[in-house]
Amino acid sequence: MRNFISYEKSLEILENIKTKTPTIKKMFLTDALGHVIAQDIIADHNSPEFPTSAMDGYAIKAEDLNSEKLITIIDKNPAGSVVESEVSQGVCIKTFTGSLMPKGSDTLIPIENVEVIEDKIKIIKKVPKGFSIREVGENYKKDDILIKKGTIISFAEVGVLASLNIAQIGVFVSPTVAIASTGSEILDLGEIKTNDSQIRSSNHLTIEALCKKAGADVIQMGIVKDDINSITQLLQTGLQKADIVITTGGVSVGDYDFVQDVIKDKLNAEILFHGVTVKPGMHLLAALKDDKLIIALPGFAYSSTVCAILYVLPFIYKLKQSKQKLPIVKAKINQDFPRRIPKTIFTACNVEYINGNYEINFDGKRKGTSAILTNMLETPALLIQKDDSEDIKAGEMVDILLLDQLK
């Protein structure tokens, strides 16, 4: 008799697996996009290092703001140069965006706030003292930790690293995932259908897309027939090459569900759990072999996809040392939604962001088996009902997982 565990317990088991710190490699900044930074990045200087103009205008002393006299322009101060002239009372220097503020000045009056009369200016609209000056360290200060270890490199990180004159950065090597679908009835892309019982497999490609989006390298192993030798060879090959091996199909209780037999009997893997009180995906199996994780997912398309999101993606985050989490937020539901069974249930829904809040509905979602992958199209999310939850009433706030924000 199989011993089913709770969804929370299954997550706890995977979270407690000890993993090795991945290898670090150096990459050029823009090539490192999507990778996880392997050390804290600390500023080695102030930015800006000197008071700097934030606009085009005239560098003046603030005491001249209240003067009725014209202010004499004594010099120009282009960006990229250091002007030798100094500002004193009654004189100004024309200064441009990004220029260092001239010595003696403490305020920048924008060009639109003055009237130019020959070599002088008349202030026609006052500004506060210190206006439009970027102070030393406004962007960052020396010794600030600007980017923390475990951050995924995106456009902003590239910009900050470039400002620090860092051309190459150490990143963690991405985990490798091997993926295959099992089943004598399923066909790969391009295979010709020879009888009505055959179906086209999408699972291995859907999960490949999820894993790649999460930053993993993928070994696509395609379709494997339902026989013990083929499945054994598949898993042995995957374990040699990958950190995680994922299969779909063959973990239920049918006569031809051989994946579980191979994992338990042929590989002698350590079974972490086989059977979780979750819907979809109750026959999910997780095992360890030589410090490699095997995740055997159900065969139905919706089931395998949801379980890959819930179990595979967090383990990829863990392996690559990132701080990523699944995007779970609160949303308002637009209809009653009863608790049907004592399991943790993930139901496809539509989500909209309206007046600062997420709202969900089930318009156009099909009801049926766990094979309906089309329910994840358009603006999808998963409504989360815990195994001890009550019936949900229209207008209540619920937990949802935003599928379009998966990374």
C-alpha cells in the first residue's frame, strides 16, 4: 500500500536535500544575462565622485537667486571637461547635463528659467538652493554592496557592472536537466500516426521550455517506449549527463507503468516520496541516485506541466543558487469555489490586474481530466486550495500562482 504524503511535506523533503555549490565560470557581461552572480559586487568608488549637473543651465551661487542684478556669464562647462574658472557672487558658468559643477557654485538654474541678455542672464524663475545638482554618492557610495550573490543578471545588473568597469563576471554554471516522455502510445514531432490509439506527445517539449526559461541547460531525450530495458537505459544515460532527470508517464498503477519499477528495482535509487495528496499529480515520484534528482511526473499534459512548475523549477533555483521563488500572490475570486476533495488542488484560471489588485475568473476554462493543457493559454494562473481549506466564496482573497511571471 503506497504511503501518500502532503504537498507541504513533499516540498520540505526537496528543500532539505543538500546540494553542492556549483562551479563558477567567468562570462562577458551581456553573455551573462540570465545567469546567477557568484559573489557580492561592492562599489569601489562613489557615483558620482563629484557634484554633477543634472540639467543644462547655469551654475551660480544661491545668494544670487534673490539678487535683482544681472549675472555675468564668464565661461562654458561642457560635459567631459574640467573648467578652470570659478563661480563667485555675480558671475555664472554655462553648464551642461553631466558636467562637473564648477568650483564655487552650489546651485544650477535651468536654461528655461533665465533670460539671456548679451553676456549676462536674468533669473525669471527662482529655484531652491542646490537645485539640479547630483550629490557625491547619489547613485551609490564606495563600499556599498550593489548586487548580492545569488542575483540573476538582467539589464540593470549589466548597467551597474559596466559602470564599475567590470567586463567579465563570475557566475554559477547552470544546472543540466535531462527530459524524456515514456509511453508506447505517444509519438514525437514528425512521426506518422499508424493507428487511432496513438497520441502526439507535448510533455517533454513543454517541460524543456519551462526549464530553459528557468535558466537550466536541457538535454532532450525525446520519447521512450514502455519497456523496462529502454527506460533503464534512458535513466542511466540521463543520470550520467544531468543534475536532474525528468520523465513523464509510467508512475501510476497500470500494468505498463514501468518507470517506478526501474527507479526502485533497477537503479536502487533512494525514494524520497511516491504519491502526494495533490491534484493534479498524485502519483508523482521523486528519488535520489548518486546525488542526482529523478522526478517522475504523470503522463497527462496538464498534470506533468503543473508538477514540473511546482517541483522541478524550485529545484533548478536551488541548484543554481538563485533567490528565485514561484510567483504566488493574493487575488480576488469572482465566484464561489467549493472544496471538493481533501488534497492541495491547483486549478487553472484567468487573471487580470484591475485597480491595483489581481482578480481571477474561470471564463472559457474547460472542465475534464488533467490532460487539458489549453487551460494554460491566454492570461493564466493557478488557484491554490490547500488540503485543509474551506469552501471559497465569491469576493474572497485567494492564493494564486502567476504562470506568466515564471522565470
